[in-house]
Amino acid sequence: MNNVLVIDDDGYIRELICTVLNNEGFSVYEAVNGLEALKRLGEEKIDLCVLDIMMPQMDGYEFCKQVRKYYVDMPILMLTAKSELPQKVKGFELGADDYLTKPFEIDELLVRIKALLRRYKVVTSQTINIGNLVIDKSSYTVINNDEKCDIPMKEFELLFMLGSYPGKTLSRNRLIEEIWGLDFEGNERTLDVHINRLRERFPCEVYKFKITTIRGLGYRLEEEK
């Protein structure tokens, strides 16, 4: 059973989401703003947050910023009335994993929550499968048909991170910060160069996955069916 924290200052929205999630078998906790949510995280094991952006005392953006200092992989689904691209980009850059605009369909909310939880299970694993590759972070090896592929460390970390979130767009800033660190002083082109090297090293027609550029946001790894 997964534990979901619903963070929204709108009592009607909280009640609606909590009722639906309870009916789906989730354990649900509530918070009316980011400050209360941070306290909840210290008291309960939370597997996923459904987060509003516009809230008093601490809004969704600040909550994301604070929570990512301690919970790097916990999925966050931002729920907001804002639909403009800049707000989406800001949410992704601060650590949100998905974005749903109000008004929303309950069925879509459930689908997105379940998809994020599936990805979370992959992220917390040390071994992932991408197309025809097996990537083992415990030994930093990439295996194709029982044969080991040696690749540079930064390419490995970039591939593992993208492969941990199949079908999800990761922002450029997030990739740079998590792979090269907050104090990275290099050129932004460094990320593009490493992406291109991965594309050349693992052509889609052979390895059955591709890394897609999402203009204005970042990159997404997609597996071929």
C-alpha cells in the first residue's frame, strides 16, 4: 500500500482527491500548505506528493525546493490552475515529476499517480532495463546480450538517470545539477555533447530506445515498442 500526501489549501479539492485515492486503496495524508507538508514528511513515510502551487505560508515551488534537499527521488505531481509554459518549466526545474492543470479529470489524476509510483520503484532499484540494455548502478556496468559495454562515467550517470524515468521529461538544469553538481562551471553545451555521444553509442534501431529533445524543457528517454 502506497502513502500519498495531498497538499492543497482548497478543502474541497483535498477531500475529492483523498476520497478517490482511499477508494483506490491508497493511504492518504493531508496538508494545507508547504510548511505543514514538510512536518508530515517528518512524521510519516510518504511515497508520493500531490502538490498545489498557490498556497499561503509556503507555496508549491518553495516546497519542491526544500523537499528535494532530503527526498531526491520521491515523486511530486504538481496540481495547479497555472498552465503557461514558464510555470511548468519552473516546476520541473525545482524537482516536480509531473504536472496536471486544474480543472482535471479524476481518471487522469489516478493514471498519472500510478505511473509515477511505477517509475519510483524503478528509480530506487540499482538495476534498470532500457530497451536491449541492462544498467547496473551497483557495479557501474552496461550489459547488452551478456556483453559488457564500457562507457565513460558521466555518460553512464546520464543514461541511468534518463532511464530511471522512462517517458518523463527531465529539465536541462536538473540533469546538469544532478550529474555535474551545483558548482558546475562548464558550458551548457557539455550536456548536449554527452547526449549526442549516447545517441551515437546506442543507436535506436539496435538498442530499442531513443533520447528525445523536448524543446524548451530538456530531454526524455523513450523505449521503442
